[in-house]
Amino acid sequence: MQAIRTHVAGVDVHRDLLVITALVTQSDATLRQESWECSTFTQDLEHAAQKLLQLGVKDVAMESTGIYWKPVYNVWRRAGLCITLGNAQHIKNVPGRKTDLSDSRWLAELHRCGLIRASYIPDDSYQSLRALTRNRSYLVSDITRVKNRVQKVLEDANIKLKSVLSDVFGVGAIKAIRAIADGESRADALMALIDTDIKAKKEEVLKALTNCLTPTHCLQIRLLLQQYDAQTKTLQTLEYEISQRTAPWRSLLERLDTIPGISATAAEAILAEATADMSGFREDRFFCAWAGVSPGNYQSAKKKRRVRVRHGNPNLRRVLFQAARSAVQRKGTFFCAKYHKLTFQTGSKMKALMAIANRIARIVYLIIKNDDLVFKDIGPNRVDSHEQQIRRRIGQLKKLGVQIHYDSQQQAAVIIA
């Protein structure tokens, strides 16, 4: 392998320890190696960066190991080092020769020859936005978890609100739940608090609210409501902060919101994960692979084998998959028709949903890359024309043993007994 860099370093990153190997090409073309260990405290990281600079090393390579690479990256970047973050799956060492020192040496050798593909790392503004949107998704999950726990306590007290109300935490139901937390157990008093329009009859609501509450149930609900209120308030603060930080891309968010299945919240999450700059991806298929909604290739001896979808960016992948689930439920759209066709062809709803998520990711790429592009649904007929739908259904009938003669010119079918 031919070297393209003369002064490089490879770093094996752990939680409490860094193993660093520097490779420096001398004036007589010999290679000098210097290895050492240091802790991951900030002062030690700064001293290690100064030592690398004294050796003439500015190009450093390391693996993306969990979250442990982030503080090293932040401290060394401020010190003036050029850091290349590589995917650990792409730069594995030879099996059976695994030590921290050999790993750092292997990273340095690969980087010296330019064989490490740098991972995509957005700038600080997107990094901070990512932290907020990811925190919001975690907080929404926590709120849902608290709601489920409240519902569990209500069921334990034989309060069947879920049987008569679509949303237990709706405007009317939450008043009744707060009254229950304060010790109110009379069914008629609780029913009077539900002042919103509901489909269930009053007699059914009265039966659902007849309970066997105990002081322990009331205490549990009161404590859970305290968590719910605190988390809801935190969520509102996050929503406001995210809206302020995404204000410069308001036009882009509105265009992303036109895609079926993508809400305003999902658009903000996509902006934080994918950024508004698509220059790091040559084509839409590379963006889909990075997002984790594109199948891998496994071909050997001219045979293609089944392979799982790569991990990609798990946060962006989750948003795209949720968007696909929502998009296929909108009847009369291209995504809905395509989903049903793929489900019929593959026999798997998950594969069909992943294919729809791939389509949405490609549209996201094009909208972000082109400033004047807006999504427009092409309709279900682009999946199958009227003629193709007729022929497919005739084929299904023939498989069931029905003999049919179809004249495509006169649009007529004759059943032959």
C-alpha cells in the first residue's frame, strides 16, 4: 500500500483510556512509531493533542465507538487536529491479532494510506439541534410510559375509561383522573367532570366509572400525574426551543411537511439528522443507505443472497419508518397503492413498509437538495394502470379455477363454464 500521508496517528478509544500510535516518516524515508496511553480526562486529552502536534501529526483517525469518541473529537478539534472518524465495521483488524496497541497501529496504517472513509459529522448547530430533537423523542416515550402506568392503575381500580373514551388523557377525561387522584370515587361526580362530547351513552360511562378505588390507587395516580405534568412542561420548553432554532429553515420544513406521513415534528427531526446540506451524498441511494432504509448487496458467483438492511442512522430510520406507517394509511395515494402491491408480491408487510420508507427518504433527499421542489402525489394509478389491475385480477381468478376470456380492445370479459 502506498502512503499518501507522512504524519498520522491512530487512536483506539475506550471509556477511560486512549491508546495512541503515531507514525512519522523520517527524512531518510524510515518510519518512526511512537505509542502511548492516556486517560480521557480533559487535561490529559489536551496534553495528548499537544504531544501529537509536537510530533508533527495533524491527521488522526479513530473509530466511532459509542459516544466515547465525542469528547475526544471536541477537545482535539479545538486543539487544531484534523480528525477522521471511521465506521468500526469498515476497519476491523485481522482476527486473532486483537489488542489495543495493534488496533491503534492498524488505524494509523490505514489512515496513512488513505483507506478510511470519513463518517458524516454535521456542524455544531445541527449537533445541538440533534440533541434537542432526540431528547424530545425520548421524552415523548417517557410520557407515553407514564400514561400507560396510569391506565394500569385505573384498570386495577376497575375504572374502564378506555372502554368508553378514545383518549384517556383527553380534555374531559383528565379532569376525572385528577379528581380520582384527589380521592373522588363517586361515579356520578366523576361523570359530571367529563364535559366533552363522547360517543358512549351516559349509562355506559356511569358503569365504566363505578369503581373499587382505594387510597393506594389515589396515591399512585397522584404521583404519576406529577410526573406527567413535569414532563409535559419540559416537552413544551423543548418544542419552543426547537422551533426557535429551526426558524431559518422554515421554508424547507414546510416543503418536507407536504410529504405524506411526515408531520412538522418529523420534519424537524429529519432536518436535525440529515441537515440541510446534501453535498455529502452523491446520490439519493447513498442517502438511503446512510439512513438505514436501503438493503445491502450480497452477490457471489453471480448469485444474489438475502441480506438484512444495514443499521444506518437509527434516529432518522425510526422517523422515516414511522412516516411510512402513516403514509400507507392514506387511501387514494401512491404510497398506499404501492404498499398493498408490495405486500401482495412479497408477502411481508415489514418489507413493504421498508420499501415505502426508502421512497420517502429519496423524496426527502430531492426536496432538501432542490430549493424549489415541492412534493406532489402522482396518485394510485401510477402503481398499476386500469388495464394492469384488470389483468392481475383475472390472473387471480384463473388461479382459483375460473376460466375467463378477456378482450382488451372492447374491455369485455366472458366467463367460460
